[in-house]
Amino acid sequence: MFPALETDLKQETLPDPYEDFMHHHLQYYGYFKAQKSNLPNSATHHRVWKTSPRYMLNGSFGEKDDLISDTLETETFLWPTYLSSAGHAQVDAVNRDSLMLSSPLLRSRQLLYDDLDEVNPRLREPRELFSIFSSRGPLQAPRWPIECEVIKENISHIEWVPPQPEYFYQPTGDEKVPEIVGEEQGTAVYQLDSVPTEGAYFTSSRIGGKRGIIKELAVTLQGPEDNTLLFESRFESGNLQKAVRVGIYEYELTLRTDLYTDKHTQWFYFRVQNTRKDVTYRFTIVNLLKPKSLYAVGMKPLMYSQLDAITYNIGWRREGQEIKYYKNTTDDGQQPLYCLTWTVQFPHDQDTCFFAHFYPYTYTDLQCYLLSIANNPIQSQFCKLRALCRSLAGNTVYLLTITNPSRTPQEAAAKKAVVLSARVHPGESNGSWIMKGFLDFILSNSPDAQLLRDIFVFKVIPMLNPDGVIVGNYRCSLAGRDLNRHYKTVLKDSFPCIWYAKNMIKRLLEEREVLLYCDFHGHSRKNNIFLYGCNSNSRKHWLHERVFPLMLSKNAPDKFSFDSCNFKVQKCKEGTGRVVMWRMGIINSYTMESTFGGSTLGSKRDTHFTVEDLKSLGYHVCDTILDFCDPDQTKYTQCLQELKELLQQEIHKKLNNLGQDMDLEGSWSDIPLSDIESSTSGSDSSLSDGLPAHLLNLADELNQKAMLKKPKKKRLQTRKQRNEQYQKNYLMRELKLTENNTPQERRTGRSQDLGGRPG
């Protein structure tokens, strides 16, 4: 609508008076001087492209070298840009008027507005000036560490559900166990240059990653008869480090570890080209780290054929024969490694195919989905999108607030909250598909969805670790650590995603009750879907934290296993989101684990989960919340009774195993639940590695400052001293009453004073 404004964003954008004021105001106090921290991976050292629409999500990263360093990287994009058409529909509504021109009034972004759109005259907690997500503005393309090479091609996949169940592979016992030969006897056909590992740390990022010409890492074909596969993984969520050809159709693959670490190899996602059909290829991944895997009990890898997608509308499918998971006998003198080998036949000659550990869901996939919500005139009325914070690399961590507008302030204040998050572990893309199913339903016009929006405020963080997702990590952020072990962190600049998430929830708890917290994860060693929760020590809420999981198992009996749920709080899990939120006062605080494999239950027994199965879990979460909060408490009461009976059976079973006999009538409920429940040793969780070396001193300094700020505790008085002080205070009050009050007033005051005396 304003073609003249689209020519050059930098020159034509109108200034926002409020932003201009805040910029100069904060600059005066030193917040824009890039002096907040000397840490090389703090926000002050992010490298930022100048604001130009050429550098947005359209896949063209420009050619300029003029980087600027800006502590807050304020965004003032008000004019439309366009998404790449490859794999995504054009967005129609991005040609709307700018926020500046369409709004007659300028609002201070520091003032709070309630559900009735009425201003609440108090200032927000000071925040970095992150822009609110808007369909009127562009989406920033993913930012990569400057060490990472990134190809310019747009990688996208269609969403598809196989028409027939995909059954587990049935091992025959005769599967081949290839001997690992390596480059000494093979030929490296793909190899990344050195990437940062343990000892290095994140310093800066840019759109498009490493500058300069992107090298061609795959080998050069010698002619049309050369049948060497061409490998590639330098795209979002890809992580292949090396491919070695050890036979005509046989390849050994090495996965890249999580950046700035030397471990966490589990997730894989890579591309192959120059395929031949009707021949059997063998792939062997040689550096997996977990001694146990679902691949050992029937799980198959995923394959995607680009020609099948274009021609037959076929997407990701489970493929593979002769699947074997085994220990790598090559001893490198460090940690033991494990191998996954499988054979496959490609459906076409000269095809482009992909292999993945699980259905990929990238940061760009999320941004396109959120943009469709922002441009939906109905959904955008009750789903507000904003930036919670920036990640280490400067990628936006999005926060969705979903609720129907309230009719009165009292109605708005009475709403309870539900907090959901996903992808704190980037390689667990299962969480994103469950989250997508949840969002699809809660944003729909279903009567149940409308009811949920009427009675709840949903706070949703769909991707907690965008940096890890972008670079293809399995478990860590660019700090080189598992974020789900650092929810207690004081290092805001090093762990911004979880620091801001925790503080958002902390503020939310001050406003309203949070009924439920759930963080969506993936599990590589157990089938089905299940929850990890926490045990309440309060007899008032005894077993209550188990009601929601039991209800969910009844609503999704062929996918969700209550028997696999666990509620033990181990010391090594104290830094997880589940435990930290529970200690903050959220009784129903859970980690949802969804398998990379499939179901062993009901009608879906022995079949792999599809994306539709996972999305249906998002719907079942909504359905179970309604059951859980039903004014008719019949279901709730029945579940509590069933839980008591199940627990009694478990206690009897444990006592019998110990050779003990005990009459539990009247006393069984006094047994601590922690003594009954086994540990979550089946969890995929890793132990905390502690802080990276370059952050240890900073953490010590911050903790020392926090200790200095704490008021010194008063020395405890003896009972004699307390009694003397009490008598003194009592006599002083009596004297004052005698001097100031009438006789009747003195009698009343004395009786009230004695009535309030501490026992």
C-alpha cells in the first residue's frame, strides 16, 4: 500500500518517538554502550546485521560486511517483507499499513494493559526493548555462530501421514555387524571443517553463519557413471560431520557433537543426492553415545524422497532393514561409542533424499506457523505473540498468550494459568509436534477450545532453545550445556532463554494461580508417552499430582502409559524446569516424555508414531485439562480412589518382594511416597556438567554479590531472653493504654491483647 516505503527500510522508516526517547534515555544511563559484560558470549558481543529487508527470512543473506555491535539490537521494522515461496504459502496480509500509520495514538510499551484493554497505571519491570511479534513486520532469518557454514538452499518438507501403520522392525538375529574401518581403508566423501568443541565457546553470530564463499564439501563426480552419494547437512537442524565411503554402496557416518561440547550425539538429519534405485545401500553411524536405544527393539530411521513428495505427495516414512545397534569396538581411549547400521533401497534414480532420527521441526517452521497466526484475523484476537527474550545468538524466543477477552476485570483476574513449553532439548522434535497439535486445537473454533480460552490464560513458549534447533544440537544450547539443568541459574546473559522463562512464570504466579506446567520432551529408550512429575509432601494434596497423568492415560489409552510415569524428585534433577516450577508452588508440574519410537499399547501396539499421533496428544492435553477442572468432581474423585488402590497394590508388592508382611489398614498412607517409588533411571536426562570454565568466575562473583545484599540474620535469642522481651513489650503497651484510654477502653484493649498472645 506504500510502495515508496518499501525501497529502502533504513532510509524510509519513520522514527518512533517513544523508541527514540527510550534509546537516548537508556544510552544516558550506559545501557547502550556495550559495557554490560566482558564475557565473549554475552549479549553485548552479538554481531548484528544492519536492518535491511534483504537480510530477512527470504533466504538471501546479502553481501555487506558492515556489522554493528549493539547491546539490545532494537528492531524498528514496520514494513512488510515476504517469506520464501519454497515450501510455504505466500502471506497475504503483510502488505498492511504500518503500526505507526494505522494507530492514531502512540502507546508506551512500558505501561501494562489488562484483558479489557484498559491501562493499568504502573510500569513494567524494565526490559530490554524487544519488539512485539507482528504480521506488519518482518521475521528475522535464523542467526548462526560465525563458525558455521550454511548453504543458501531452502530446505522444506511436506507434512504427510502414512495410509498404513508403520510397524516396528522385527530383528532376526542375523543382522550384519559391520567392522568400522574409517578413512584408513575408505574414502572421505564429505567432511566439515573443524567445528567448535569442548574448550571453545560461543562468541558471536550472524545471519547466514560464516562469511565468504560456501565450500563444496561433497566430492566432485567423475561423470554420469559415478554413483558416489553426495552428502550435505549445512542447513537448519542438520548435523552430519563426516561420511566415509567403505564400499560401492556402503558408508560410515560420523555425527557432529553438540557445539562447544564433545558429546550428545543422538539426533541426526542429513541429505543425500545422486541415488540409484534397486540397489541396497548400507549406512552406519559410528559415534553414538548411549548404550541403549530404541533402534535395538524395532525402531526404524526416517527417510524422505523429494521426487516422491513432488510426484506422489509422499512425505517422511519409516525405512530400513537389517537394523542393528551395537558397541563400537574401535577404542579411542575416551568414552565408549555405539553404532547404528541399516540398509535401504532408494525409490528413484538421481533423487534427493533425507534421513532423520525423527520428524524435523525447525526454527523457520515455527516462525512460518506463528506468522500464519499473526495474520489470521480471528486467531490474532485471542492469541498475542511477543518476544520473551533473545537467545545467545540473538534469535527470538517467542511467547504466546492465549485467552479470550474478559467481560469484567473480576473475570480476567479469576482466570487460572497454564504454562506449556517445548524444545529445551533441540533434538527432541517430538515436543514441537505435540505443541503444534495443542496450538492447532486451542486456536480453533471448537466449543471446548473456546471454553478453555474463557477460563484459562495459556502462556506458551513453543521453542525454548532456538539456537540449538538451528545448529542441529541434540541436547545443549550454545553455552554448551543442557538448559534443563540450569533453571536455578543467576547467569541471565549466558542462559537467557530459561532465565526469562522462569521469571515470566514467577511474575505470573504473583498475578494468578498456575494450574499446570508442562515441558514437552522426547525419549530415546522407552516407547509410548508418559509424564514425570513431583511428589507432594502435603497430605492435603496427597496423590493429587498423579490425577492429571491418570486422566490423560484414560483419554489416550493407545499412546499414553501411566505405568511409565514417575514422580520421584532426585537430587540430580533439582535444576530441571519440572522441579524448579514445583518448588515455586505449581503442584501439577510435569515433563512430558514422548518416544522417538512408537506405541506398545492398544490398537497402536508395535507401530511407530506419526506426526498426527503426536499432534493428537496436544488435543488430549486440552481434553484432560477440561476433565481435570470439571465442576463435577466425579472423575477427579474416581481417579484419586483408583490411585490409592494402585498405590496399596504397589506397597504390597514391594513388601512381598522383601519378604515382609504388614497390615496396611489405616497406616499405609503414612509411608513416604519417595520410599515406594523407584528412581527415574529410565530417564533420558543427563547429569549436569556444571558451568563452562569461562563462566565459573562470573557465577562466583554474582553469588557473592547476592550474599552481600542479603540482610544479616539476627542472632537467635534464648527462651529466657524472649520471655523478658515479651514481658517488657507487654508492660509498655499496658502503660500506654493506662495513660491514654478510658477504663472501659483499657479493659477491651487488654482482652484483645491477651487473646492475640502467641502460644
